Amino acid sequence: MADAATLMISVGSYLPERIMTNQELTALVDTSDEWIRQRTGIAQRHIVAKGEKTSDLARHAAEQALDSAGLVAGDLDLIIIATSTPDDTFPSTATKVQHQLGAHQAVAFDVQAVCAGFVYALDVADAMLTAGRGKRAMVIGAESFSKILDWSDRSTCVLFGDGAGAVILERSDNATGYGVLASKLHADGAHRDILYVDGGPSSSGKVGHVRMEGNKVFRHAVDKLSSVMDEVLEAADMPVSDVDWLVPHQANIRIIEGMQKKMGLSDDRVVKTVHEHANTSAASIPLALSAAVGDGRVRDGHVLAFEAIGGGLVWGAALVRYGRPSG
């Protein structure tokens, strides 16, 4: 078991059909397409349809990942959904998706680490598979952030969108150097008030809306993400030159470019999709990964660097050698 590796063998994604452009937002708040693009890099975002839930987005992404891997739901032993916008307070959205997929044997639960949720869920799934608690896991980042936005607040409503991305992980005892190579997680609740939702079951009894002090979040983001990336590279004993692709949390083009500069990476080694779907919180990394796998940029054997920071504050990074070794 000491030599067990957690391979990342498949990806899937789903974006709601409805696209909301920056121009549409000008009818809701005092903003412009130019203002949003210059400050965030965002051109549009996808918005769930009436009656469409986070579980629906997650299920679509999961089905695509299963199809891509040539697997069925019965092959899964674990389903973790990273989300801050669950269908219900309880039960978990993961149990709903487990039932919809027909993965009746799989353990299922949610992880709530906001925009860092995918990295947190990946770390949990890796630990469980490495410990022998199953053969295959599905990790899904899924969000309906449009449901918790204050559409009169220009500082937040232009930033977020809805979507889901999924990866399938598989334990292997003969794939040294592949899969999850290292991961590091952090949290600091002292900064809770710079990014939060002003409501909840035990406080207001209502869902609430996203509130953010953008300048403070930005300053923390580049510093903390740069530091944790250094940590994870050191843990993997890997120079940054060995990283094929930075697949960052797609929150803001300025944060992405700040990390790109810190790591000394060229444009052709960074996956950027924030312009297409805005900040989809826990879904943004697997959405970006799915796009890069789908168009052939990311291939088996490529080393991927994931990083994200979200409300809490919570942040983390992971290094993954994608796919299975040949032969």
C-alpha cells in the first residue's frame, strides 16, 4: 500500500445553456463590458435555468467523466462533491447524485471549502484511496452561485457563474510517478469577513448573499497561492520547470497572471477559461481542466499544478501527473 498512487484518469464538465453577457449586466448595475473585462477578464458567465439545481450540473459532469473513462456508476466507491451551493441544507448533494447515477455502493458526501473546494476534495479522495478505502472515486466541483448573488451589488454579481466539473480517480499499486504527487492545504479563519455569505441556518435562518472586499482578497490571493505552490513543489521534490500546465482557480485574470508571473510560466503553459464562465468557485479548476483535456492540450503524462483560494480563508495546491502510464 505504501507504493499506491491515486491516478487521475478522466474528466467531465457541464455548463448551463443560458449565457449572460457583460452587456446584459449593464441593465442591472452601473457597469460596462470594458470595465468588467479590464478588471476581471470575464466576458460572460453561464446561469442555471429555472428549476435547474447544483445536483443536475454535477450529474451531467459525472456522466461525461464516466463515459470518457469507459466506466459505469457501479465502478465508483466514493463520490465527493465540493460545493458551497448545495441543493438542500441536508442531505448532501453527493447522496442525491449518487442515487441519480445509480452508484449505490459508493460512499457519498459533500466538502465545503468554497473556491478551494476542489483542491480540498481532491486531497480527501487521494487520502482515502491511498489508505485502501476504495478503488475509484469521483470528485466533482459543482456550483449554482447565481442563487446566492445580490444582483444589485456590482462588486460581486459580475464575478460569478454556474457550472460543474468532475474527475475520476483510480488507485494503482504499479504507477509510481503518476497521479497525485503532492498536495497542501491551509486555512485562516481570521480573514473570514473579507469573503463570506451573510446568512445561514444557525445565524439568520436565510441563505444570504455573497459579500466581498475585493482588494483585500486579491492581496491575500497572490501571496498565499504563491507560497502554497512553493510548498507543494518542494513536497514533490519538483522544479517548476517540470510543470507542464498551471490549471488555476479561474477567479480573476489578474490573479491568474500574478501566479503565472511568480512561477515564471509562459502563456502556453497556463490554462485560462475565466473569460468563458467567470468564477464558478469549486467548479472552476475541473472546468478548466476539462477544456484543456478536450482540446488536446493536456495529455497523459503531463504534470498539472492546481491552486485555489476561497472564503474562510482557505487555500491549497496540488500537483498531479495526469492519466495512466503507457504500457
